[in-house]
Amino acid sequence: MTSQPAPSRRRDAARSSERLLQAALDLFAERGYDRTTVRDIGERAGVDPALIARYFGTKGGLYLAALRVSSDGAPDADLLDLEHRSETLQRLDRIGPGPVLQSALRPHVDPDLQAATYTELQGRLVQPLQQRFRDAGLADPQLRAEIAVAAFAGVMVSRRSGALEQLAGASADDVLALTGALLHGLLDS
């Protein structure tokens, strides 16, 4: 006869796993992958960081789980669409640039992490724009889409960093209008 863990132990394990995942999401958005340690994640979650190995294998495994969670239910973002741009800006102002947007600015050393974030970046941000540019009959739709994503990512990360005072203090409406003008300029050329 095999003994099964008590239901409270399973709930505690699930709760610990969820807390680690949420802490990782927050810290990866705030600091990025490289500047986030497993100790930081454990402290933020209020659990032993050794549980990362139990539930996720490695910090990289936790990162991939966080990437999947941040992608679940996240709509593909046609950044030319004001509503999508607004939702993205609100999410970034609330939680910071997540793994997908950060991957547009800084590659990962780990090839598996790079491949996973690249796939998400392409699917969620680049491809919707590429399709818009292709539908408009414009030359180089992939290049235009990548330039648009890079510009948007740079603006959002710079806004969050506070290094550019006017950008950091600008209203969301002003940032939306100006990024819209910048991105729509790719449709006009």
C-alpha cells in the first residue's frame, strides 16, 4: 500500500509553486533574468529557494514557466492598434517589461531561453505587425515589423527606467499618441 501525501501538503506545494512563479514573474520584469537570483525569488515568495529545483528544475526552468504564464491569455499585440497598444502600456506600467519584451532588447546567454522568448516575441508582437504591413502591400514587412517592435520596446523600457525624465513622467495618453505616430509612420513609407 502506497501512502499518499495529505491534501494539505499538496495544497502547500501548489501554493509554494504559485508563490515562486509569481515572485519570478515580478522579479524578471523588474530586474531581468540575469540580475534575478534564486535567493531573491525565494525571499520574495517567502519560501525556501531550494524549492525552485523541486518544482521547476532550474532558474531557467522557472523562467520558461514564467514565460508561459505571461503568455497565457495574452493577446497578440498589433501595436498599430490603439487598444492593443494601450493594454500593453498599462500592463508595462503595472508590472514592467516581461520576458518577451525584454528579449527584443537583450539576448539570453542560454540558447533554450533565447529560443523560447524569440518564439513568443515573434508570435505575439512581430507577426501581427508583419501581417498588417504585408496586407498594406509594403516592402520588407518583416523588417518593418521588427523595427516597430524594437522602437516600442525601447520606448517602454526607457519609460520604466526613469533615465529620460520627460518620457518617464509623460501621461499614458501622450505616450500612446506619440508611439502611435512613430509606428504608423512605418505604414506611410
